[in-house]
Amino acid sequence: MTQTDQASERAISGAELRLENVVKRYPGQKTAAVESLSLTIPAGEIVAFVGPSGCGKTTTLKMINRLIEPTSGTILIDGKDISQESATSLRRKIGYVIQGGSLFPHMSVAANVAVVPKMLGWDAKKISARTDELLDLVGLDPDRYRDRYPRELSGGQQQRVGVARGLAADPPVILMDEPFGAVDPITRQRLQDELISIQRELRKTIVCVTHDIDEAIKLGDRILILQEGATIAQYDTPDAILAAPANDFVHDFVGAGSSLKQLSLARVRSLDLVHPTTATVGEDTGPAVRRAEEAGDDAIVVLDDRGRPVAWPWLRQVRSNDRVKGSPRENLVTLDQAATLNDALDTMLTAAHSKVIVTGDRDKYLGVLDFETVTEHMRRTEREAAEHQLEQQEGAQADG
Amino acid sequence: MWEFISERGDLIAYNALQHANLVLQAVVVATVLAVGIAVVVDRFRFLDPIANTVSAIGLTIPSFALVGLLLPLTMIGALTAFICVVFYATLPILRNAVVGFAQVDKTLIESARGMGMSDLGVLLRVRLPLAWPVIHAGVRTSVQMSMGIAAIAAYVLGPGLGGYIFTGLSQAGGVNAVNYAVVGTVGIVLVALVADLLMLLLGRLTISKGIRA
């Protein structure tokens, strides 16, 4: 990839999304499902819709792609009223990702990803190139996975394909409905990290419905907290919501221990990484081992030809081979630089090294995060928070 | 017996082909009909019990009786036989098609619509392929059943091997009576076996690997 390519990919490819006095009322129901909601979602941001079940968050989401038609009000994408367009052509321009991926079981992975491009009439060559590119983007090796069927994939892999399918026609707006609700916690954390990393590259406008406030805090550039009838309780950045809940409802919803949650706002990328010895698959072990011994490392991070970590063997394991060996990349637990410190701690506690490998865009190796760095950061944050509180109290006393 | 067959070899083969041809055409028409009706039933769910009852009761009508009922309307000949076979062939396919469509995961349909598929697109690219294994099983049953029905339909001078059976019956006690009956019956069984093998092959070719049992 050339430099210009990278630069243009970093540009915002999303579109602004605006809801104006949107109302949804179902016949025969006293209260409206959505009561006059107005909202602007800036281009290129992830907004998480959270709230208790039945608060109208999914209804609101589905009104954006007109799976549900609003009773009144206007929804504008990039300044254009969506009701002026046919529902099918609108939907082809909006990515839609739902729980579990919802892949078509009778279609191969590639065919699933290609659904929208095919409807848009792309030629076969362009479609297959795009499919491979997207599978690679979501961390699935195209050669291995494109011809498989959904039932041959794990839940996490299906969800990855679901995300790839949502991105297929490069839509400016992507809607996600509980996208990671159906997978286990560890996989969910990985998928969230990957989404953040993909978003860093693509800068789409993403609306993500979730009932999990932690997921909202992690994914959202902004969070929309909804009450009954889709009334806005608070719409702000995660920091602002955690620091100053707008009312009791938000306070209760965000939950106790929000100072601890604030810790989980800290991302791995804000911490210093250490850089142990690395080696490339296929390299002679002799020099690699020597480098490690000189640096005082007891393990070597093995990278593949694209700079992605594939294995993390101890030195004695490396010595037993002539050449540095890799292993399937999926077996190595790594952390995206966008992961939270909570995730990092979780991963370390279950890992063999009590350290964790950190990766960047497209799983490129960045370095290693060790336990001491994390605890040091936590101690510092706590100290700062305490000092901050003290200052506030002193200020309040001075005022009084 | 062998003499009987070898004397009429060409004619028997011709009638066997005619028999297979009648069943094939009838089942194709029946499949289109049944899937069409099932699409309507799936759209208006209250029709579901009606469709089920009709296909259950329909199968209890003796085929001989239906032939009799059709006679005044369509006269003696291939048309009556054809209509009769189509009628019975439709019933098992209809039942399976209704069940097959109902089994398609609703979230898949919504996700297809959410991606911008038209109603026809959803039907052809999602609902039909997903319901197809069940529909195909219905078609397979239908083919087997139609082999027997087609034999009865030969009573009104329809095409096929059924004619031999009726000849055998009408000449009961005659020289070749048993030969006629046996050739008709065994012939139909053989045609049915071949047809079933072909249906299996059709299933292999048309049911996606992703949902094959």
C-alpha cells in the first residue's frame, strides 16, 4: 500500500446523520415508541445507542434504514431526506450488521459478503477483489475462508464476516444492532477492538445499538442514553457522561464504580510498550536466539511476512528448531491498541507470559505491554483523581 | 413371460417413457403451483390451517373417484390423466413448501431486506433456497406417489404403463392376463426407482452445501 492510499483511507468516509423530530407511534398503543427524537450524529463518528430494553433504541435504528417507517419527522443522511428515495436503494447505501452476523447459511462466505455489491451490479472481478480485501480487513485469510459456509465458522468468525458484509459496498453509514451480543466475552472484546481498529482506518458514521454500557463506553465516540419513549437522557462523550451524569437515570444506568469505569476508558495505546526481541518466520534460529540473549529476553515474538505476530515461544522452544517456526495466527492472543486497560488485565491474567502483545492496523505488531506498566498507570490515575477531588473539596470550602 | 416381453419390447419401453414423461410434466407443474400457493400462504398466515386441511383431505380422495369426477369435464384422454396426477402431486409439495417457508429464520429475512433486497430478491435468493431442502423432499415424495396415480389415470386412456394393468384386469383368466399385470406393475416400480435416483441427484445438485444435512 502506498502512502497516498493510506492518507486517503484516513479521511472521513462517513456522512452526517440527522434526525429531526422523529416520532414512531404504533396504532393501538397509548405511548409512542419514539417520542420526538432530534439528534445529530457527526460524520465519521461511532455513536452508541444505549438504554433499557423497550426504550426505542432499535426502533430508532431501524427507522434510519426504513425497516420501520417513522410516523412523522425527517431523517437526513448527508443533508438528504431519506424518504425521498426508494427504501431498497437507500438500504444498499447503508451497511447493516446484526447480532450473530445473521449470515445466509446457503451462501459461501464470499457470496455473503458480495450480496450488496452484486445488487449494485458490480462486475465479478471487482466483487471478488473487494471480498478478499474485506475478509483480510476483518482478520480472516481469504484463501482459507472465502469458500467456506457459515456453519463451518465459529461464532466470532461469523460475526467478522457479518461486519465485512456490512462494509462491502463502502457505505457512508453503518447500522449495528447488538453486533457482538451473541459471542463469548473474550471474543466480544477482540471483535470490539477490531471494530475500533477498522474504524480508525475507514472513519465511517456508525450507529451501534447495545444494552451494555461498557460496550458503549468502549466503542462510542459519543453515547446516546435513551429513556422510555426514546427520550434523550444524555448525549455526550463517554468521558463527559462518566464525569457528569445528567440525571439520576443516567447515574443509575452508568452504574456504581464509574471511577473504575473511567479507568477502563484508558486505552492501551496511551501506555508505553516494551520491545522485546522479534524474529520472522523462517529465519535461522541462531542469530535470533543470540539477539534475545543479548537483550536479556526469555521469549521471542515471531512475526509473519506482513509483520503480524504469529507466535510467542520461549527461548528453549526456539532453540529446538533450526528455523523460527510460526503457528496459526488465530491461536495467539493479542490485543489491539484500542483495547481498554481492563481488557489488557483480563488478557494478561489468562496468558502464559503475564504480558500481552499489542497490535495496530491489520494486526501489525506494535510491541508488548507488561503488567507493571498497567498497574503503574492505574496508580497514577488514582492519585490524580484523588488530588483532583481534594482540590475540588478545597475549592468548595473556600467558596463556602 | 420373456417371450411376452421380447415380443413387445419396444412398445413397453415406449410406454415406460410415456409414463415417466407424464409424471415429470405433472410434477413440474405441481411444484410451481405448490410453491406459488405456499408463498401466498406464507404471506397470509391465516391460510395455513386451510392449506394443511386441503392437502390432508385431498390425499384421502381415492384417485379412481377423482378420475370419475373429472370425466364429464375433460373427457377421456391424456388431459384428464394429467390433471389428476397434477392434483395429487401438488399436495405433498404444498405441505412441505408451507413448512419450509415457515422455517426460514425471520431475522435472515429482515437482514436481507435491511441490505436492500427487493421482495422478489428475498424470495428468490433467500427464502426459496433456504426452504428448498424441505420442498425438494416433498417433490421426491410426490414423484413416487405420482407413479402410482399415473397408473390409475391410465383408465381414461392416459399414457403410460397403467394401460397394461387395466388390460390384465379386464382379461382376467385369459392367456396373457398375468403377463400384462406383471409388466405394468414391475415396469412402474422400475421407472419409480430410476426417478428416485434422479431426484436424489437433483437434490445433490440444487441444495446448497451450506445447508445440506
